[in-house]
Amino acid sequence: MHDAEAFLEIHKYEWPRRVSGHALSSLNRQKRNKVELLPCTSDLMKVLTYIKNQIEIHLRNMESEPTNETWHQLEEVVLAQVIIFNKRRAGEVSRTSTVDYINRHKWQASAEEFRAVLSSLEKQLCE
């Protein structure tokens, strides 16, 4: 019984330093060295076109037959567009307040590929 308790005590202090620490540093190293592939502009434009078409469809449905289901579908597509546009997680975008949006950092987009996929309204919002 004493040996088991001694083992558990040693394990409690040695495991994080000898095993967990190495595993964590190895995971961090792999994460840093991971190659991130960015989507092609043409793929982004296809997704953006699809989302815009879906928004138009749901808007027409809201005008002709406004229901909770139609509103929810429109809401999801618009949220997807905002997430893609801002490159943020869904929870982060859904918690953004109007005050935060108004006080956001102003920036100018200089990359031609980035500006190519934006509508005129989105370009104005970037200003």
C-alpha cells in the first residue's frame, strides 16, 4: 500500500514535467510548423456568389411569405456571410454589438484579390 501511495505522489509531481510538458511542447511545435493552405480566389468567389443567391432567395421568400422558418434561414445565411467576410468564429460574430462595430479599427484593403470579391456595399463598409 505504501508503494502505491509513493508512486502516486511521484506521479503527481513528475508526470507534468517529464511527460505532459514534452507532449505539450511537441503539439505546439507541430502546430507552428503546420502549413496553412489558403483558399483560391475563385473558390471564395463561388462561395460568395452562392451565399448572395441564397440571401436573395430568402429575402424574396420573406416578402411573399414571412414565417419564422424563412427568417431563420435568412438569418443563418447572412451570419455565414459575415463570418466568411470577417474570418471569425460564429460565436464571436454573433456577440458583436453595434457599438463595437462602430468603434472598430478602420483599415484600407489594398490587396486586389481581396477587393475583387467585395460588392460595392462591402467596399464602402471597408472604408
